Amino acid sequence: MIITIDGPAAAGKGTISAYLSQKYHLAYFDTGMVYRAVGLQMVLTGLNLQNQNAALKIAQNLTFPQMMELSVHPDFRSDIGGQAASIVSAYPTVRAALLNMQKNFALKPTFADGQPAKGVVYDGRDTGTIICPNADLKLFVTASPQIRAERRYKEFLQKGMITSYEKVLADMIARDERDSKRTNAPLKPAEDAVIIDTSDLSIDDVLAYITPLVEAKL
Ligand code: DC
């Protein structure tokens, strides 16, 4: 069973993915992590994010354990990590270098402890279009930039990060623009994706809507 969940930042993909992977005992691959790992590695080593060749070298050498190690860094999930990921993810060569790592996960999905899983929930931007075009169920989850910025701002506050709503909104809009305008794998729903706008929905409403879609595929 392969489920793909694509959409812009802070639309609710992570919460939905975590719920579905737990409920149906599926592995979870947050594909934004591969780009965050490459972007953060560049920031930490003082490389210019505009240096596409340097980003490519890091992408070519990226391994799962390395990505997990970087994921505990405080800037992995911060604005810095998000912006860096968005920049490097726009490089077609970087995307190509990270493609097999993402695709191959579906061939042998595993839980975080290494145990095999019967399927996977992918979370990202192009998982239904490029990574797993044959997925059993494709969801495209979205919400207005203002609502998403509000959610992300609250998350940052809870983590003790200092920022303002205005800055989070501006960054969100900049990232949406970059993610949807890039020529290579732009953010867009797969033709056979179910589109869900979560702007006016509670998480319970969203999960109640999605559950029968998954059950129908089991
Ligand atoms: O989902 P996220 O915020 O962790 O993603 C970080 C960046 O990575 C985002 O700006 C777009 C990019 N990304 C991508 O291009 N393709 C994916 N499948 C996942 C993320």
C-alpha cells in the first residue's frame, strides 16, 4: 500500500501522514528531509546556497543515516533549514541525485527501527507525480498561506523559536512561489489526486474525510 501526500508547507501533510502511518502500520517517508539535509549541510559547512555544484556533491553522497543525524540539528526544521531546502530543491541535478533514494524506499519500506513495513506514506511535493506515480492513493493537501503561516508560527513559538507572524508569512509566500514556479517538478497535484483544502477544517474533520478513502484501497 503506497499513499502519497503532497502540498505546500504547513498544510497538514505531516499530521495526516503520521496518523495514517500509525493507524495502518505503514512506514513514513518525509521527503522534505532529503532537501533539508542537503540545504543544512551547505549552511553548516559555509557553502553558498547558490553553488549548484556543491549542492549536487552533497546530494550525491547523502545517506539515510547522515540525513537522520542532521535531522536533530535545531536548524533542520527552522526557517533557515526550510529556506535552504527550498533553494537546493529547485536544482534539477540535486533532485535527480536524490530521486533513487526516495523511489527505492517503496521497494523495501522499513520503520524507523529497521523492521519491514507493508507499505509507505510519502509526504512531500512531488511524491504522487514523480516519486510514486503508481501510488494506491494520492492526496494533495492545501490551505491558504495565511492559515499555514499561522500554524507554522504557533509551532515555532512552541519550540521556543523567536520570529514574527509577518516574517513566517513572508517566508511562506516566498517558498510557495519558488516551489511552484520551478521548472523541474513544480508543486502541483497529480491528475488522479484527491485535493483537500484544510483552511476551514479541523484535523478531525480532515482525518474523517480521508479514512474512508484509505479503507476503500485496503
Ligand atoms: O516539506 P518541507 O517543508 O520539509 O520541505 C522543504 C523544502 O523541500 C520545500 O521548500 C520544498 C522541498 N521539497 C521538494 O521540493 N520536494 C519534496 N518532495 C519535498 C520537499
